[in-house]
Amino acid sequence: MPAILAGLVVALARPKPAGGETVAVSAKNCGQGFTAPEPGRQTFQMRNTGDQTSEVYLIDPGTNAVYGEIEGLAPGTTRDLVATVAGGTYAWRCVPTDGKAVTSRAVRVAGAAGARAVAPVSAKDLAGPLRAYKAYVDRGLATLVTETRTLGDDIRSGHLDRARADWLTAHRTYAALGAAYGTFEDFDQKINGRPDGLPGGVHDKDFTGFHRIEYGLWHGRPAGELKGPAGQLAADVAGLRKAFPHQDFDPSDLPLRAHEILENTLQFELTGDTDQGSGTGLATAEANLAGTRELLTVLRPLLTTRAPHLLPTVDADSARLRTLLDAQHRDGRWTPVDRLGRTAKDRIDGATGQLLEDLSPVPDLLEIRKSA
């Protein structure tokens, strides 16, 4: 499906195309059939006349800003692209899978400007935010190494009450690193995997990491049984910290995770799915929120120039959700998700959903496009 840009609506039906003509997409004939459309909402019928799958973009040729796009238009197929046209200059850019980008001749539309377009983002643009976020993750992992060692010391000493407190501290540190999970490779499953799908469930030998220790600490298991999992967790965290600087962190993960971290929070933490007895899902949700806020901090310069009204709304949403979560932390204890009152649960879910809705444009706004 076409990516949804600001001002772009995907048409499921096929209204009459702009100018009554089909626009060609190919390396040789990019934009053939394109004539200056009338101002307003227009449907362009795009047909791939070449022999390669192509990306196609409606752009401002002076700035490369994108008004609309279709991803993966296969040879011989036709799809609609709907965009709002105002006064300005427009052209088509066709990018074959194994070829160079080709830009059509430009056309001028008379009238006042006003159509919304997305300034293109390159990997170079995301390089600075990526460096800043990697430094944040590296600092977090250094802290986590110390915290998991402390947790192991608690368990070896038989101080299980202290271990429960230190488990939560360490787990919140890890939960705040959400944008890097895809980079962590197999370490994430070892460190924070759930027993879902394992043949032995919580007793399976492959159930390791934070949730294995959580299950034991909150189900009355003796310290001797938890020494091995605690030692393995500390070793895996140390291994991750050593490996992280050499792991491939895709810069396109940053805008994607700005939305996906809290999407996972809503699906797993706020349903109690990950809870193995500690009842601290809301604490993890708050750590996820903190990680999202950090991610938005490094992306803020790029978002400010592309969607100046987005960040104040997101900041207000985020503050509201944080207040609701903090209200469930009293006397050093977190309310378990399954013990939330109906009103409190609805408010937290609603605030998370609203924040997700307002964050949803971020991946499209900061997508690395071949049109750039």
C-alpha cells in the first residue's frame, strides 16, 4: 500500500484520474502523459510501463519535497495516487529497483500555494540523531551491567526482598532502550524474552533473563534456584554491551520505533501479558514512555522543520500519560494492571492510544526515500 503522507489519502476506489489520462512510470518514460492538473484534490492513475518494479513520487522538483508516493509499483500494473494540488511546480520521480532515479518534466499549476509536502530525509540527515541515540543506549547498557551484577549479588546472598527492588530498577533501565531492540539481535530474547510458545512454559530451559528471574522472585522460589539465571542474565547483558558498538543499527529504525515502542506497550504491558508475578507492568510502561521521549528528543530537529505543530501535541500527550502512570505508584509500590479500577485503566489506555495516534505520522515524515 502507498505510504500515507500529510495531505495524501489512499484511494481504494478508482475515481476519474486527473486530466483523464494515465501517467507512465518507467526509467524511459517517467511522467509521460502528465499535464498540469487543476488545483484541488486529484487522482493520478499511475501505470508501470517498464520492466522493473518502481517507486514513484509526486514531487516539487525545486526542493524534492514529496506530495504523494506509491511504493513497489510492479511492471504492467496500474494504481491510483491521490494528492492535493495547489499553486506550484510539480514533477514525477520514478525510481526502478535496480536503476537510477528519473525525473519527469515539470509542470506549473497556477494559483496560491498551499499543498502540503514532506521534505525528503536521507541517511545523512539521520546520522546525527543515530549517533546521539547510540550514545544514550551505550550509557544505558553500562548502567545495566552494574545493575544486573547487583541483582546477582542480592540473590547469591539470599537477600530476595532487596533482589525484587533491584530487579525492577534493572528491568526499567532495559525497558527504556526500546528503539534499539531490533539491533540487539538474539540478546533481546535472552535478556527479556517471554515464555510464550516454549514447550515447557515458565519451566522451559530456554526461558531466561529478566522474566525468568521475575517468575522465581514472585513465586517463592529459593535463592539457590535463581543463582544460575541471575548469573546468565548478567553475562548476557555484559555480552550485549560489548557487542553493541559493532552491531548494525539501521537509521530508519529511529522513526519507526518512535511509534512502535508504545504500540508494544499497549499490546503487552497494559494488558498484563508480560507480567510474571511482579505486577510492575505500569513501571515498565513508564520506562517505555521515557525511552520514547528520549527518541523524540534526538529526532526533534528533523520533526520541527517538517511538522512544527506535531511536537507540542505529542509533548502534551506524553505529559498526560506520564501523570496517569505516576498516579499508580504509591508508597514505593505500583498498582498491578489487573487491579486497576475501570476508570483508571480506561484513562491510561485512552491516553496511550491518543499518543500513538499523534505519533503515527513520524515514520512517514522521516522515512528515507529514494526520491531524495
